[in-house]
Amino acid sequence: MTDCCAAANCDYQPGNSTPLFSFPLDPERCKQWLNNCCRPDLASEPPEQLHTLYRLCAKHFEPSVISHQSASSCVLREDAVPTIFDFTMAVNNQSACNRKRARDPSEEEPTSVKKTKENRTGEVTEGTREVSGENSATPELQKDNETQEDVASSKAKETLKVYFKEILALTGFSINGANADEPIGGARGQQALNRICVEKIDKKEILQFSEDLMREEIQNSLRLARFFSILLQDVTSIEEKEQIPVFIRSVTIDGFPQKHLIGFLPCDLDAENLFYMLLSELRNKWGLRMEHCRGLTYLVTGSVCQKMRDLTCRILQEFPQVVLSPSDPYAFNIWIIRCMPVPSIQSVADTVEEVASLLRRTPELWKRLEGKIQMTYGHVKGEADRIKAAVSENWEYNTDAFQTMLDILEPFLNCINEMISKVDEDTAEQMAKLKPILKNFNFIITLVVLKNTLCCVSILNSSLRGIISISSTLQYTISNALKLVSKYQQELAIFHRKWFSDAVGRAKKLGVEVTKPEVNQGDTSETPLEDFYRETLSRPILLYLVAEVKRVFSTEMVRILRWLALVPSYMADHNFSIRRDKVADANLNNLARPDTFYEELGCWEVKWRHASKRRILPTTVFATLKIPDIGFYPNVQSLLRVLGTVPCVNAEADVYGQYHMVLERCHSYLKATPEDQRKCSMAYVYVNQDVHFSVEQMVESYVQKHPDILQLLQIVSRLSSSRVL
């Protein structure tokens, strides 16, 4: 969160256009950076903390090690080391380094304050005192003596600045397993901070100040972005009640996707009240207008599914320009069924994700499973290798997740039987709970039905991921998917008979009894089991798929995805030509200058239609937004920015990977913090920690509200200076 250069004697000023680069996480390179920039006082700091708190500006690096991604962003080479430094100041290098130890090493001050610190700092070495004596007769020092009150105020604010940074840093470190109540300047090797800060300043108030400044920065960014999408995540317990995290996705002026946590919605409200609360939060707290909202996605499971479905229907009805889309990381067909408001379906999906999580957490179980897969499928050429490849990272989110679960079901149960006595207590308990769920006929037939019905709509996954080659055939792909689902509905008796027979065969092989679900055990009707599952499972799933495909692939969604054809590589490869009828359906609210739309598209077509085949052309929405002259095509830029906000279009991470880290930080906070200790403000500050704000502004706001704290620190500063003199 620092916004200054950590190099000794660097004259970098906050707000400068020169980029800053974080210290590397590699211990050896981090040590080399410290040595080169004359900061031995930071040698005791761990690389993770240096990476979080300290940075060097670009003028300390050779131009050859800096790669410019665009006119306003750049990144260092992986092996870059700072080599350009100028330590020729009025004092020698040693005193400069010693001076840095006495204050926050990452911040610069006015020259007069620096010279005063040189003479009055409380923890100086004997060599620094000698330098002070040599300079005592200079006019600069006389001038500093005349402004002693200003110096004391600057020192007090510097102390506050360091303390605020420490509190914010501990907010992040506590997530990684550190004790949030650890004394400042304790075992971490942090600087010893003024006891007045520790005793008089409320940590909660510091978090509130940082939250307000973060919100202001995010508001400015969203104001520049204009278009945005809403992402509603799964229900979590925070501040002792069930709440829904709300994220906003937009595109920066540099063409990078960005995501921010903006708050939480309580689950105890009905859909209508949730609708009005969401609109109120967006408008009053964030200054956002729903007229600029272009996308909506949700990932809510369990009992809140129906309420979230009603909420999204209300939003889509009130704001027809908003499109509903899948939510990362799920494939389209898995996302559809994951949000189906049927408890038995949700239970099966939860179990699949639990199995995947257990395999990732237990390497020995995964190795044993590989051997069992080879034994079970080794007699079929290539089958064992196919299944092993399918059980890759995050396989539970892929289009064939239920097929993969069926393939590994028998080998996985065999692994449980063999390993349940060889693993730790928690893992053994989880295995024991999973075994009866997996050896249940209802679970098996649900997997079989889902595998066969979801394949009808899996072909739509590529279209909703922003793959440009699909855009021209999008309408055809939707039509084919609906025709396939319709065929299954018309001939359901035949298809379901095959699915039921497959499920029965798998159950008998595993020694599972073929019965009705437990909730229907009391049903004494004469309905055959095959007919029962056809009417309660297969038919409802097919009806649901038809309704969801039509709901997601609305007219507005098709209209937005059609503009993927504006990506240069597609235009060059497909001899793209602007058709008047397709242009006419562009939503004018998406355009920057509607009156010049046709002429601009004609120029864009000429620019790329005959582009050189030897030239590497942009292949994605975000790469196109980074073209240097994209500003000359404001309408094209506006359409691509709308595409970039839609949640289903693949987001390219920026040079720091911040977009994809936002959800990870949210999950880390929830996982590492006990439920009774979770706070909305703490989650907000931690998840949005990549939002840079001015600590100086935070200090100024605080001292305006608490001038008494500043006065106490000034008194301590003057007393400290008197002792030194």
C-alpha cells in the first residue's frame, strides 16, 4: 500500500507518473535489492512483508529490464535488479542509511524536514551526531530551528503514518495465520511505534478511515469505467448472520478488467426487498446508475437458490439492457444446474465438489486413485489415460464434471476402503461421511441423468466465454442446443430407459440397493421405480434447461456477443464486412458517439480487413482495448468495453494478476477467520487491498478529527529532540 520509493535519498514524490515496483518475493533477489538501495535497516524483514509494504521507482532500473505493456503500464523482467542510485548528498552514505532507520523508510518528506530529522532524530548513531555537529552552523539548520513547531508536527504525522501502515499490514498478515492482536513492533521485527498510538488510537477507526478512502478510489475508477456488471457470490456467515457478498466488475481506462468487493446483502430479506436494497447501495453509496449496468451473475446454492432466481428475474425485468451470464469458474452447463432450486440436485453437486476438494487436499489419496483407475480401466485402450487427464485441477467446474465423477466412482470407493485407517482423523471422518452418500442409488442415477442431459447445452459454453470464432454461428448454436433438448423431451421414455438401465448396472456393480430416495420411502404407490425417476428427475431437468437457455441467451445477450466480431484477428481471418441490418440492432446506449457510428465502423473495417498476414493481430477483447489508437474509434471502444464487463467473457489478468486474486482473497479471509470474528469492514479492506490510496490523506483526515492525538505526539517529539541535544 506504500506509494513512495524505498531507496535511500530518492527524490520520488507521491503522484509522480514514474511507476513503482514491489520488492520480489524471492529471498536472494530481495536481499540484493536491499543491498543495492542502501537499506540494511530492512534486512530483518521477511520478503513477504517487503513485497507488501515497500517499492522502488523505475528510475533505479536499466531501461532494458522494463517491459512496457502499454502507454500507462509496465512490468519488470523476472531477473531485474536495481542498479541506478545516487547517494551523493550533503552527508555520507552511512548517515543517510542511519537516518532512514529512524523513520518510515518508504516515504519522502520536504527537504527542510529531512535535514531536521538528520539532526534531531531520537535514535541516531554516534557518527550521525558528528554530522549534526558539523552542520550546526549552516543557514539551513538555523532555518529549521525557527520552524521547530512545524518539524514536530511533521514527525507526529510521520509516526501516525507508520502506525496506520502497520495496522493495515497486520490486517493482511492475520489472514495468513498471524495473531491479529500481536503487539506492534513485537516478534515480527517491526519498528517500535509510539505507545500513544497503541494506547489512544482505536484500530477499528483506522479500518473505517481506510475503508472510506478505498471506497473513494473505487468510485473514481468506476466513474471512469462507466459500464459495470454485478456479481453475487455464495452465501457466507459474517457478523453472525448469513449474507451475500456483492462484487462489481468493470474495465479500466487502460483496458484491464477489474473486480471489487463493494459490500454484503442480508439473506433474511425477501427478493423484493433485496432488489431495492441492492439498488439503494449502488446508487447512494457508490454513485452507480443501473442504466450503466450490463451484466449480472450469481452463484448461490442451497435454500437461497429460489430467492436469488426471483431477484435476478426482478432485475432483468426492470432493466432489460442487463444480461444474465454464468459465473466463474463454472462452465455454462454446470453453472445452470448448480443454481437449480432443487435440494437433491444441490446435494449431488455439493458432493462432487467435496470429492474434488478431498483429492486436492490429500496427495496420497490421489496417487492411490491413479493406480485404481489404471486397474479398473486398463483393459480398454486409452481409457485410463483419458480419465486421469479428466481429473485435472478444478475438474468439478468443467463441462464433463458429472461424467468424470461417474468414471472415478468405483475406484474412489475402493480407495476409501483401503485408506480410511491410514489417514489423519479429520480426513478419515470426511471419508466416512462420504461413503454412504456415494453408495446410494439416488446419487448414482442423478449423476447419470445430469451427465446425459447437460451434454445438450455444453456446446454453448464456448459462446459464453467470448471465443470470437463462435460469434458468427451463435444463433445457430443456440438453435441446435434447444433442438437437442426438445428431442430428448419428445423421446424421453426411450432415453430415460437407457439412463435408468445404466444407473442400475453401475449400482449392482457397487453392491448398491436400487430403491427410491429416503424422502420418498413412505410412498406406497405402485409407480415403477423407472417411471418415478423419469417424472421427478429427468423431465424437470430438461424443462429447466430449456427455460434457462432462453433466459440466458436473451436478445440483448446475443446482440452483445455478436460484437466479438470487432476483434481484429477475426475481421482479418473472416473477411469481415459490416452489414446494415446487424449494425441497426446495436444498443445506442452503449455508444459514445451514436451519430458517427456507421462512418466509424467503416473505418474500423478498412483498418483490419486487409491487415498484413505477417502482423500479429489482437485476438481478444482486452488486447484490442490496448491498441494505441483505439481512442480514435470511441464507438468501437465503447462496445468492446461493454463486452469486457459481461461476467462470462474470459477476463485477462493485468500484470499483477489482481483480477483473479480478488475472489481468492475473499475465500482466504472466510476460510482463515472464525465465524464469530468475521467483520464486513475487515473483509472489505483485505479483499480490496490492491486499491491504492494516499496514507498522507488518511493521516490528515485523522488529525482533523483527533487534534489531541497530534498534540500529544508533538510533545513527545519535542521531548525526544531535547534529549538528543
